[in-house]
Amino acid sequence: MDAIEKYIAEDNPSRARSYIEELLQHCYDSIASFPYAFPLTGKLDIRCFPYQKYNVYYRYDETQDAVHIAHILNSAQMKNLVLRKI
């Protein structure tokens, strides 16, 4: 999250913090309500929630009813990326 905020702040410092808050709010609204709604990305039970040009990778722990965000990537960085076990 810090890297995303710093990157946005290079061009628009006043928007950087509000964008991060918006991203987190959309994650909360979408993933918390429907944790199984987004597709699995592989064998690790990690799901992908797309938001604008970012992909939010998360794991849902049914026993704790908790969502754990594993990683957030700009979709442009997806070339040749392999998610390893976290």
C-alpha cells in the first residue's frame, strides 16, 4: 500500500491518500460481503479482486471469517509473474 501511495503521490500528492482509502473501502465492501465471489488464482486458495488497474490478491479464512490480503499489484506488472506460496 505504501508503494502505491508513493507512486501516486509523485504525480498527485493530494490524491494519493484518498485513493488508498478508496481502494481499501472497495475491498471491504466487495470482499467482506462476498468473499467467494472472485476467482481463485491457483492452488493456494488465493483469490483475485480487480479494482481499476490493480489486482488485490487475498485469502479467505472461513474458520475465522477473515480476509487476509496477500498482495496488491498493478495489472501492468502481471507479465511473467508467478505467485508463490505466502
